Amino acid sequence: MLNSPDSLRVLLDECLPRKLKREFVNCAVSTVAEMGWAGKKNGELMKAAHGHFDAFVTADQNLQYQQNLAYADVRVVVLVAINNRIETLAPLMPLVIEALQSIAAGQVVEIKAKTD
């Protein structure tokens, strides 16, 4: 059974604005910087997140090609947008929450911003 949004522990990558943290309704969100993990490579982050987080949210579109996430114990959401500004990413958060509830650990989903 997947965690309810109230109990989801989400790690927000350092490439995303810290203010995005406020957009995760009913989730326990920490940033990479808050955890003292700034500067860690993705493989190190995945190991550090093990047992502490249910999900990792990033804008790093290469993550799924650089790491074998099939054995990771976290769900991964990759935000795909023209920039990483809060104004661009905040509207994607309902889709992110929905994705986090529907995917399993080791799965990766991309959430793409509309480009109109």
C-alpha cells in the first residue's frame, strides 16, 4: 500500500527553488540543503535518502539515465520545464502529488510543463 499524502516524506533536489517546498500539501518535505547533503552527486543522494524519504523530486532529466533507479527505495519525479522558477513549477504540484501517490519505489515519472 502506498503512503497517504499526509505521510509522504519528500526530498527536494537542490536544483529546485526552496520555496517549492510550500507547494507540497500535506507532505513532509525537506530540501537537500536542509539535510546537509548539498553538493552530493545523485548516486550519493539516493543512498543518503534510503530509509529517510519516500520520494525524490528533481529537475535533473538525466537522473534516470545516470542511476539504476529500479532498485532505489524512493519514487522519483522529474520536473520538465523551460526554467526552474517557482512561478513555472508551482502549477505542476497537483500533478506531482498525484504521481507520488500512484507510482512505486524505484519508478520514475516526468511531469512536463505546458509550453504554450
